[in-house]
Amino acid sequence: MTAHLRFATDVTGRRLVGDADGFIPLSAAAPDCDDIVTAAQQAASIDIDAAPAAKMPADELQFGIPFTPGKLWGIGLNYADHAADLDETRPAEPASFMKPQTALAPPGGPIRLPEQSDRVTAEAELAIVIGRTCTDVSVTEFADVVAGFVPVIDMTAEDILQRNPRFLTRSKSFDSFLVVGPWMTAPATTDTLEEMNVETVINDEVVAKNGLDAMHFSPPELLSFHSSVMTLEPGDIISTGTPGAGVIRSGDVVEARVHGVGTLSAGVK
């Protein structure tokens, strides 16, 4: 797999860039760029080993949401196995929904269980982050407009959704129902997608796992479809669907493990 850089923001607001060996301030590697999404779009030109700064190990840092997200798109039933588990047929078009900004939570969480629900599920997903304003993007233009990849954990108040499918937005919009981070990996190229897999992990147990080749609609196809619906802007997220979800309860720890991108974890309150 092509070497990637990790772009992050710590809890103090400091912008960082790094690799598997650690992070340095973004200002040391790209002094003319203080925006994470813009920097990720320029990842191929950043040489962190030539920067005048020592690397800080990831386990010595506390990460926040890597960047300020814009529109938050989610995709339902995008893995064939997951749709089959729910007795759903293959959708002819992406089953899209949007989430509010207030649903965002940082790495670590906490994920807060709402009083209105007795059954909340969590699911790991790979999200793509838009790097350039774009409309009507073709699948071949994916690498030109996507800044990077980020793991997310998406929650659903499943009992609310099961009462009526029209309650989808409400069931997914409670505060803390979308955890993002701990970093964005760039550059975003289609060849790296071929080697990725996504795991939903609860309390160290893998409850679902699959490769992106099991998706009904690939990330480039999802990008192209949604850019034909509306203008996409830097920082917008398209979360590409989950291989499967698990019920969560207070005290649990949820992880989204995305091979080649990173692991995101959050506690449940």
C-alpha cells in the first residue's frame, strides 16, 4: 500500500501531521498551510522527515475531531452481507441520509445513550472527506477532489427506526451519534481502496468485518452520485456504509478499525 500521511488536531487545537512513527506540528512541515483539509489535499508534496521537528508518538497525544466537518452524508445498506442480514434487497441507488452537526463527537467519545431509546447500535465505517468544491464529478476524478479517508462510528436508535422507516433521520441524529477521527489519512487514491477492510468492534469482539469489494456502491461511485445531487465542499463527509452493527450499552467501548486508515475508539456513557 502507498505510504500515507495522517492529519490530525489535538484537544488544544494544534494541527498535526504524521505517520505510523508519530506526529509533528503541521506548521513545521507545511508552514503556509494551517487548514487540515487543505493540507491533506497537498499530502503528496509534504515531507515530514525533512521538517525541523521531532515526532511525538500517537499514544502520547489526545486527539480531537481532525477538521471542522461540513455536510454529513451517511449511506445505508451498502454492504451486500449487511443488507442480506436485514432481509433487504440490493438498492438500485445509494440509500442516503444526512446527520446534523450536533451529532458529532470526538475520538474517545463519549457516546451518550438517549433516554428515548432502549436499543442503540453502533457501526464502523470508512468516510471520505471532500477536499475541493465540486459538482458532477466522474468516478475517475475521485483522487482529484477527495482530501482523505477517516474512520467513523455511526449510531442508530434502532427501536425508533423500527417503529417507522420515516423516523430514520431522528433515529440517527441524537447528540454524539457520529464519532470522527482520530486522524484523516491522505492522499486518497483508488488503489488504496482495494486493500481496505472495515471492522466493527465492541469490547474487543469483532462483530462485523468486510472488504470494500463487498459494497454495492464504491466510494468513487458514491462521490459521483452525491456530487450530481448537490455541490460538495471542502470538509464534507460521505460515510460509505458499514459491514454490520452491534448493540451498545453503558460502559462499552466501540472501535472502528479501517485497515490502512486507522482505528477510532469511543466509550459509551
